[in-house]
Amino acid sequence: MAIQELGELELKNISDAQKVDLLRKVNTDLKSSLDDIISILTKFSEAISIKFDLKTLLDLVSDILKDIIKYKAIAVTIYDKERDSFNYMALRNVDLVIDSKIKNIIKDGLAHWSISQKRSIVLPDAESNVEFTVLIVPLITQMETVGVIFMYCNKSAESFMQQDLEFLNIIGAQSAIAIKNTFLYNEMGQKNQDLANLKNYLNDVIDNMVTGVMVLDMEGFVKTFNNVAESLVCLKAPAVLGKKYDTILPMSICEKITVAFDLVKNGQNGMAPNSNPEIEVEYIETGKTIPIRISYNCLKGNNSKVLGIIFMLRDMSESREIQRLREIDKIKSELVANVSHELRTPLTSIKAYAETLLDIAGTEDVDTQKEFLNIICQESERLTNLISNLLDLSRLESGDFKLDISEANLPEMLKKCALLLKELAAQKGVAIKVDSPQQVPALKCDAAKIEQVVINLISNAVKYNKPEGGKVDVSLKETRSNFEIVVKDTGIGMPKEALGKIFEKFYRVDSSLTYQVSGTGLGLAIVKHIVDRHNGQLLVESALNAGSTFTLVLPKS
Amino acid sequence: MPISENLLKKIETLPTLPIVVTRIMQLVENPKTAAVEISKVVSLDPALTVKILKIVNSAYYGFPKQITTVTHAIMILGFEDVKNIAMGISVFDIFKAKGAASDVIFDRVAFWQHSIAVGACTKLLAKKLRYKNPEEAFICGLLHDIGKIILDQYFHDEFNKVMKLARDENLLFINAEKRMNDMDHAEIGRVVAKRWGLPQAIVECIANHHNPAGSETNVMLIALVHASDVFCKIQKIGNSGDMLVPQLQKAAWDQLKLQPTDLTKLYEELNEEVKKADTFMEFAKTT
């Protein structure tokens, strides 16, 4: 039949009624095809909304394809971009023969071609005598290749309808998106897990720092509060996190933080970008004073916007302790120097006089010899005193010292002490006056030590009194629970700043007078120790050139 | 521009598309058409069968294996593409290059070169902009200037006058047409394409390829064709009657949202794509 003839036949020999029938058929087919598409899409959307689980999803895709294509075997593969390979993910009835067919198709580049053209293709199965076909459905989203579905069908290529190919394209596109979503969902789960791990890791790091860390956002809410911060501030993180710092932290800390906070808030005016300013604060928690050094810095986001402030809290107790130990060490060194000096002075004079004595030994100058021997005697006495003081102090400080408790008659003791120092007082032109009740209850104490204390106080009062006409008033008072011994002088007094130091070893108020008066600088240190051991108190009031008053308070029990 | 009675009358006498192609177009309209029905119709025209197989096995598709039957071609390229190929081939058949008159001004080989390049360019742009059907875009680009070849074939004297005017006064072909008053290749193309029963998208692209704002439907496709026409003239691929570059209409530019960097890349790929469509050129020269 010639072409032209066919045309005549097809177009001219058709009656109008037949043409209407033909149009009606196309119309019906279109409608039923549309219904098919809707039903597939409905099935699909129901299926993929169930779960983000790849296996379930691929099973559903395989089921839907089975309905439409009635395949003999199906293999859903996922594309591995790095290896440029297709990996089986869901298989049905894929035996060795079909497996090798699929492998050949991939090897021949047909899967890649189908992906590049973004269309499903139907290939006649070249090796089989029967009418078999292989269907290749690319799984592609707008952005990337997800995989390819291979189906083996017992159906000739000829019988495929146009809509079959369309369906395959639709299912391919939908499946690709669904699979991709599953990947993204799992990836997101993994990312969340990674983030959680990272967060835990960072929290561990922050919690195990030796520094307290507290982060505030720009509204002043606490965002981070680590272990060390917890123990420094004595608050638990859950109580602090998410709260405004000034509603929860101790007052003394808040004040300092507010200052820092305002500096940062007001456009960092007071803060160079990388400065690391520090503030120190001390506050009392459960009776313990905790010194804290707080340094802070801005927490900046990507665009250098200040997101908050990081505060680093350091417990300064330890470094203060170290500093104290350093000071003690220094005192020890000074002590050695002082002691050496104090020991050498009398020794030098003893040696000088002894040598002179040797020179004049056998001469008739008995008076001079006597005088020299007296000096040697006095200096030896001074040495003995110094050494016994040192020994006392050393024992007291080491704690290797026991109180020898007996009953002491305080009025008697005061009188005795005044008597002992009478001669010294007379030399200095100072009058000692004792004012004490006749009868008071006996005090249980180490009488010898308390006597030492009183003697020391009175002798100081005498030594540092004014040159002539000075007075020392010693009085005893009994209160309900204490005895108070007051030693008051009319001497040179002490400047305020010296008051805190007079009980330190070898401390001597720096004045012209002190150089004239001999002393070891150990007396008051010993006194303080003895009083402390008796649970007593030694109070001192003084002002320069206005005399000093030492009050010894001894508890009765 | 309305076309004259004289022209319309003559159009009535123009050859129609081969009945085989018309039938294929009808069949493809029905989604329930089976591959076998199309291949049966195609097989009635052995020359068409050979040409289709030549195209589907050409670099244009780059299929990795030999395609030996029309059914095979349909199952691989899809019904739509095979239909488009058949349409393209038939149009080439009607307007053979060697069928031109002796006083030839219009170079048909250069014309088809330009048409194929515009087709290739439209397809490239369509892919780039994720237009749903790149092959449809190709055929629209390929046939956009079909009016000119109709004019050359059937209104030869008038057409030559326009050509001379364009050449002598260095005018755009379309502006020369306007001077002549009763010529409009876009309108003639539209009327003929409609008479042949070509798909509406193609008809609109032919009618509006100089005026992308002129249609409310297939706006994207028309913009693609319009822009491709301009781009191919800038690249001086082939010749469609004048060597001037028309202005790219704002409506199309807005529709495509292209960046200047996209163009550089497009021009690179265009040469590749034109080479792939070489088989079409063979048809234009030899049929």
C-alpha cells in the first residue's frame, strides 16, 4: 500500500460518526489514564508518609511497581558516586541470570544514559527467545542521582503504552525524592547524634577545667555554668542555668559582674577588643571566705557580634596560701639574720671585755676588772635571755609545749612582777603603780607563763615610756567570766599601722627610741602565743605619743 | 500583521505533512497508545523509518547501543521524541535545499544551519532552566523560522524583494518585511503550522518568536526560542536572511533570569550540541 493511499484511507474514508467515536475514545483513554496517574500518586504519597525507613520504603516502591508493571524480578539500586557503581538495596527474584543481565546493562552504559537523559527506558532482552524486556527507571532528584531501578518483565516492548513510560518516570521521580528524604532524615539523625556527642564532649572539657566557667548572654541569663563554678559559688548548675545572674549569684559577685557587663554592653567602650580584664572578689560562704579572681571576655558570633560574656572564675585561696608561705619563708630568713645580729652584739662585747681582761690580768686594777666582769655577766645574761626567748617561741610555734596548769593568785603575781621590775623602772625614772583588789578567786593557768606575759608587758611599758616622770598603771579587774589585766603607760605610743604587726617576731616599731632600747623583738610574739594557748585575748590601744594600753583578757574557765 | 488574501489563497495549495506523520501525532495524543501502533504506522514509510533510526543512533542522542527497530527507538526515546523527530524530518523533506529556484538569494543550507543551531540552543537552555521537555524545545527552535522557507518556496518573487531590501539597506529581515507591508514570515509560519496540525506549543513559538510578550501561553518556551534565535545570531551560526542581531526582548530576558556568566558557558556548549545535531544537517543537504 502506498503512503498516500494509506492517508486517503485513514483520513478520507472515515465518516463523521467514526471520527466522533475516535475522539470519544481518545477522551476516555485520557480520562482513565489520568485516573491511573492519580491512583498511583495517591498510593505513593500514602506509602512514603509512613516511615523514614529505607527498607520499608523500597518495599513499598516494589509493591507499587508490581501492580503496574507485573515484573518478574526487580532490583532497586543506589548509586555510589565515588565508586561510580550501583549497589543493590532491595531485590525480588533476582537470580544469577538476571543479576548478570543487570550487570551487563550497567557495563554497557545504559543505566548512565537513562540517568543523563532523565527518562525511563525499556530494552528488549536480546538473549531471550521469548518476549522479555528489561526496564530501567532512573531515580533522580533535581540535584542528584539517587540510583536506578531495574525490572525484568515477561512482556514485549511493543505492548508498552505511552502512559506506562510516563508512570515509570513519575514513580522514579517520586521514589528518588522519598529515598533522598530517607537519607536526609537518617543523616539528620546522625548529625543530631554527632552534635549531641560534641556537646557532651565540650561539656566534659568545660566541666573538667580547673577554672570556673560561666557564660552570660546579653540579657544576663546564665547559659553555661561548669563544675568548678558550682563549687566556687556554692550553687548547683540547674539552679543557676537560665536564670538572670543578678537574681541568683551572691551579692558581692553580682556587683563585680554588673560592672563588667555594663562595660561590654555599652559598646565595649572600656574594653579593647582582646583585653582580658580581671576583677577580684571575696565573699563569705558557709563561714569561709573565698577569694575569687574573675576574668572575662566577649563571646563573639560569626559576624563579630557580641553574643555574651564568658567569665572565668579562679579560686585564689591556693595562690594566696602560696603567697603566705612565701612571706613566712621571708620572715624565717629575716629571723635568721635578726637572730645572728642579736647574738653577735652581746658576744662581741663579751669577747672584747674578756680579751681586755686577759691583757690586764695580774695587774692591780681590781676595779676595772670587776667592772668588765660585770659587763660580761650582763651581756651573758642578755644572750641567755635571747636564747631562752627563742627556744620558748620555737616551742610555742611548733606546738611542742604543754601548759603546766596550777592555781594562780593574780594580785600576788602582779605585785611580784612590779617588784621584779622596780630596779629597771627606777633606772628609767618610771613609776609603776599596781591597782588590784585584795581578794579574787584563783585562776587556773600556767602561772609561770602568765607571769612571763605580765613581766613582758610591764617591762615594755617601762622601756618605751617617756624618759623622766613616766608612769605605768597596772590594774586587775574581775568580770563575770574573765579577768582583765590592764597595763597602761605614758610612753611614746605606736602609729596605727604598727598595731597589727607588733605581735610578729622581730617586729620593732621603727622609731628613734626603739634603737636606744635593747630588745629581741620576740617578747610580744611569745606573749601572744601564751595568751592564745590560754584562750585569752590581748587587746592593744595606742596612738603615737599618747601612750599604749595593753589589756590582757583571761577567761576564768 | 494581517496577511493578504492572495497569500492565504496560495497557502491553501501548499503541500501538507505526510499522512504518516499526522497519524503519529494523533496516536501520541492518546496515552494508551502502545508502541506497536506507532511502529506499524512508521513502517509504512521506509524512508522515514531509515531516517528515524539514523537520528536515534546519531551523536544527538548518544545512546550506547545500536537501536535497530522503531519500537526499540520509541521505548528508549519515548513517544513524544519519536513524534518530534518524525515531524522534523518531514519538514526537511518538504523544503529540500536543492529544491530552490535558480535565482537563489536565500541560502537554504545556511538557513537550516541557523535553524538547527537555534533548536540545539533552545534545548540547552531548556535543560539549564529545567524546562519539562527539552526535545519539544528543540523542535520549536528548529521550526521557528519555517515561514521564511515557505515564502522562499511559494512566494519566491516577493520573498526575493524583501531579501534584497534587507541586504541593500542593511535591515533586519523582519524590518524589511514590515516595509513590504504584506509579508510576515512569523504569521505565514503560524498559519501553515496550524494547517499541518503541529502541536499548539510549536505554532505559538513560530508566531511569537520575535515578540515573546505576544502570547499568554507557552511563555517560557517562546522566551527560550526567542533568546536562542538572538544568541545564535550573535554566534553567527548559519544565516536566516540577514546577518544582523535583533534586540533581545525584555519580556524574554525577565522570563529566563539568565546571568551573563550563564551565556559564556552556553556558547561553549552550543558548538558541541550543534555538532551532535549534524544528522539533521545531512537531511537538509541531501533530501
